[in-house]
Amino acid sequence: MAQADHLPIFKACYDLCLHLEQVVERFSRSHRFGLGSEIRASARRALGLVVRANSREDKVPLLLELREEIESLKVQLRLCHDVKAFASFRSFEHAVTQAVEIAKQNEGWLKSQGHGRNRQGMPQELPAPSEPRSRGPSPA
């Protein structure tokens, strides 16, 4: 199995996991065991996907799964913020910033694997336009 701990995306995921473990301890009891458990588990799944992707020849399926996991985590973090589970805005801001950074790194990794997309969500390479078909003789 390939070592993943040298990768910047691994370090970012690991740091996010550590941060969320510490932050969720300060959630109220009503949020700690529901939303808190979900965001901690989601961050750990993301970390596991990074490790697994690094050791695979075909990384794209796992990186696409990582993309979905990070997007889900960002929504869960926002929900935690909206229900005032975070003790401070700074804790929320740090978690979201880390999640966004992981998402950016993941997109770069996907792009390096030949599977990128631009900001509008379209594939990087568009097919060449086809020749227009003639509708009979052209007026001269």
C-alpha cells in the first residue's frame, strides 16, 4: 500500500478530522450525538478515501466518491452552523475553509488523472463542432 501521509490533501483531511473531534466535544448534548457524529464520520470517510485512492492505479472512482463526500460534509457543516451547534463562528469557519481546500485539492487530483471539469461543471474538452449539413443546392 502506498504511503499517503506526504500528500497535502491527506494532511488537510487529517487536520479537519482532528479539528472536528475537538469541536464536537463542545457541541451541546443534543447536537453532539446526532450532527456531531455525522460530521466526524464524514470527515473520517473522506480521509479513508484519500488513503485508498492513493494506493489505486485507477483513482478516478474514489476521487469522485471523495468529491461527493466533501460536498455532503460542507452541507452538514452548514446545518451545524445554522442550528448553532458550533461554539464559535471561528470553529465553523475553520472547518468549512478546510473542507473547501480539500475539495480544491481533490479537483486538482482529478484533473491530473484526466478527469476534470470547469467552473460550470462541463467537461474540460468539448467535442469539435460538426460540419453543417447542406439542405440542397445553395443559392449562388
